[in-house]
Amino acid sequence: MKILITGCAGFIGFHLSLKYLKLNKNVLGIDNLNSYYDIRIKKQRLKILKRYKNFKFIKGDLKDEKIFKKKNLIRKINHIYHFAGQAGVRYSIQNPSVYIKDNILAFLNLLENFKNSKDLKAIFYASSSSVYGNSSKDKSKRISGKPISVYAASKLSMELLANVYFSLYKVKSIGLRFFTVYGPWGRPDMAYFKFCNLMTKKKKIEIFNKGNHQRSFTFIDDVINNLLLIGKNINKINFSTKNVFNIGNPKTVSLIKFVKLIEKNLSIKAKKTYKKIQPGDVINTKSNSEIEKKLFNFKFNTNLEKGIKKFVNWYLKEYEK
């Protein structure tokens, strides 16, 4: 089986690529290595992947329609994991056009170029829990709520495009609504990474909404293992209906508790500045994983205490050196 992973130098893309490489699968990775966050960590991730003979890397941008033809990418690709795209809720408010191009247009190009593939079994693409907005009823019923950021709107647009291409061309796509994924080799733009960075430098951290945000913090290893479970049980999916799944730990935790765990593992008392909730921020996220547990036997084995400890240990050993 040949697997294409876009955004392979990103957080989730890197971990999934590494998992498949260790399972002796052939992985083709694409990444444009943009500078949205510290490119150093992207290059470090990529360096690890390149140690494997069954990994091939192409530096390229999916917005370029010619990339597929230039590199002859379509041949013999069985599974696609599309994790390339622009992340960041707050960044999307200041830079909305980037999300239309990097999320919607890039995904459209991917669908267009693989719509007639005879080898492709499924496209797994990164959506987001942010598509639910602030409505708890929408989360429980799996209904896309009212997006309150351009980032969320771009992810919802991708879900709609996936539906269209199944209807027209029978392209089987699986949307993955990720809930606050964290762990080693994570994204430096995310709050927990920033907290760790600032606290070790004895600088103030910013706490929004008095730390009362609730999140379904989900450890990266649980994410990857559950993605593999979907792949193994793909025959259980009815592709005639909308296929979007929650990838999130059903246990929610407040942001302030999250900070306290980082403090505990760093043995540092953080200097805090409290600020009002920011535009585009969802107050509470809670993953409902009942369907996923029934279909794929989803499991979340890493509690927050264990996950934060693993992240902090990695940060101090690998990132700060």
C-alpha cells in the first residue's frame, strides 16, 4: 500500500508518517515548509522521516495545480491523509484570504486531481472541532454549527466539497474533526507550547477568559492510533452518508487546570496576565466519541497528567537544547 501524506512536516502529519514508516508502509510526503510557525521544528521532523528508506519527500504547494502532473503523484496512491493547510483561529481573523487559498483551494485541487483515480481507496482530511461553533447541542448531534472564525468556515467548506465529490465522482472522503491535539513535536503556535516556552524564560503568560475555557485535550499518540483504527475498519463506513468523525478525548478540562499541570511538571510558578476572551475563540469544546467507539473501537489511553508530563519532558530534552 502506498500512502500520500500532505503536511508531512506538520505536527499530526509527522506523527502519522512516522507510524506508517515503522509499519514498513511506503509513504510519500508533501509539505511547503511555510513559516507560519518556527520552521526549525518542521525541518527537525522531516530529518527524522528521511531516515527511512520507504519515505519519499516532495517540497511543494497544493495550490499549484501543476504539482500533481509534474511529480506524477497520482499513480498507485491508495490512501491520502490531507493535513496540509493553514491552522490558527486568531490568525484567520487578520489573514482571511490565506485560509481560502491554503485550505479550500488546496483541497479542491487535491480532489480534482484524484477524482478519477482507480487506485485511491479513500481521502482522510483534517477538519476541526471549531466547525461546531459555540453550540453544545450541535456538538452532541454532530451538526455543524455556526462557525465564528474564518478558519472554522474554511474547514466546514472542505467538508461540503468532500460531499460534492462523492456525489459526482464517488471519491470516498473521511473528515477528521480534531479536538485540541497536543504532545511532543507539537505546534509552537499553540497555547500549551507557548506557555512552556514563556515559563522556562520566566516571562508572563496570557490567560484568556480567566482560564475558564474547556477543551477536549487529546494526546497525539491516541490520535494516531485511532486514525489507524479507522483505516483498518474502513469497510464499516457507509459512504452514501456524510462521513465526518470526531477525533477527540471525550473528557474535558479547563485551561487553568491545564496550566497548573504544566507548572507542576516544570516546577515553575507561572507569571500570569489575565485577558478577555478573544474574537473567534470557542468557549467550550467537548468531543462526543460514541459513534467512533462503536464503529472503530476508539480508545483514549493517555490522561492529561501523563500527556503533559510526556510533552514537558520532550520539550526540555529536545526543543530547548
